[in-house]
Amino acid sequence: MALPFVKGRSDELIFRGGTGVFAVVLIALVAAIGVELYRQSLLSIREFGWQFWLTDTWDPVAGQFGARPFIWGTLYSSILALIIATPIALGIAIYISELAPVRLRRPLVFLTELLAAIPSIVYGLWGIFVLVPIVRQFEIATPEWLKGVPLFTGPPLGVGMLAAALILSIMVIPFTSSVAREVLKAVPQAQREGAYALGATPWEAIRMALFYARTGIIGAVMLGFGRALGETMAVTMVIGNNPQITWSLYAPQYTMSAVLANEFAEAAGDLYLHALVEMGLVLFVITLIINVISRSFIWSMARQKQSRLVKTAAIKAAA
């Protein structure tokens, strides 16, 4: 007859082993994606090497392929979307978690999460019929002296980097705000009560909560950034799809996901197909690099926070 503690120990080992298998499967899946993308793009890698990352020419007829304009378009549009979306998303999260009346919180949470459930193609159609005409009118109304600035040069087409950044920011807001809201809800109520007890105003108490939850908020922002990097259809429909490198918000540009969506079905020849697959590999590598950097930043912030807690506890113990 097995002793109860022996049975409990075996159950714990089985549980640990089973959950460990799922973690290993996840790592293996990511590695398998990278290996398969590399294997299917070998012809392009051998032909162009690192020049694929650094060349501006994309000419399927001449067999010349370079990813730099698409890398630029992907990063530029995603960073612009992050700059626009982050303050709005944090404002929504702060209002819902800290300031909104109780009867309004549930409808606001529902509407915010509903934005995340809208398909990308619907955003793209809305962008074509609603957003692009508004952007075109804004570009037409730009003063002549402002058009001399590199950010605002170019003809008022409506489609371009500005429209893509705006639609990306709208798509990023629900993801960032939802995660940031949950992070703020996890801040202990005692933190706010302690701030109020010391005479803090509501704004000062909210700032304290933001500081306490800064690690999770940074994670929410990076989640939105990852969402922006991989967006395809909505951006494809409003960015203009012209492979060029320019700072202008009015100029049509191109992203890696957009060129894959537009040209993969029409790829004629092995080199063309392998170049497109290598484009997917480049996007995969850039996404991994950005996630590793953001995770390292979050870990460093968490370690600093933990070290401060340890020092505080040591001071209290000494007192």
C-alpha cells in the first residue's frame, strides 16, 4: 500500500513533467518555424547574403531583391503607431481602472475589447473609405511652409505612411489598454490608500500606481508593438505599397508583411519565391530581436524593483 506522501510526490512529479513538456513544445515550435523559413529561403540567402538586408532594389524581372525598404516601412509604421497609440491606450486604462464610475466600467471594457475583435480586413476597408479621404484633406490643407519639412513632403495622395500609422495605432490601442488596465487593477489597494493617507491628490496617487505597475505597462506597450509589426491586410490597403525609404509621412511606402501578401501568390521562379520566404525570415528575426530586447528591459526593471524592496526590508529590520 502506497504511502500518501509518496503518492502526492509522484503526482507532483507528473504535473511538473507534463507542464514542462508543453513549455518544450512551445520552444520547439518557434525553433521549427525559424528552421523551416531558413530552409525554404536558402537559394536567396546564398545568392544575396547580407546584401539582402542592405539593398534597396526589388526587381523580380531582373532577379534583384533587397529588403531594406520593407524593413524601413515595417519599423517606421510600427514606431509611429506606438507613439500615437501609447498615450491614448494608457489614458483609457487609467480612466477605466481609476476614475470611471462603476456603472460605466463594464460597457467601456466591452467596447475596448470589441475593437480587438474586429477583423483586419474590416479595418482596411474603413481605412480606404473613411480614413484615407480624411488624411488626403489634411495633406491638402498643409501650409506651404510646412511642406518644406522632410516629414510633410510629397503629393497629397491620402494613401501613405500617415494613414498606415493611424490605422495601426487604432488596432494597437485595445491590446495595450486591456493589458495595462489589468496591470493597474493588480496594484494593491493599500498603495493608493497609503498615498491618500499621506495627503496625496488623486493624480499623485495614480502616478504612484503607474510607477508601481511600470514593468507590466512596458510589457503592454511592447505587446502592442509586436501586434503592429505583424499587421498585414489593413496596412497593405492604405500604405500605398511603394518600396522606398523616406521620412515623409505623405509618401507611399511598403512593409514586409504587405509584400508577402501581395506577391507570394504571383511569385514566378525559385529565386523570387525564396526571396519572399527570406522576407518572412527577416520579419521573424526582427520580431524575435525586439521581443528579446523588451524582455531584457522588463527583467532589468524587475531586478531593480526587487533590489529596492530588499534594501527597504533591511533598513526596516535594522530599525
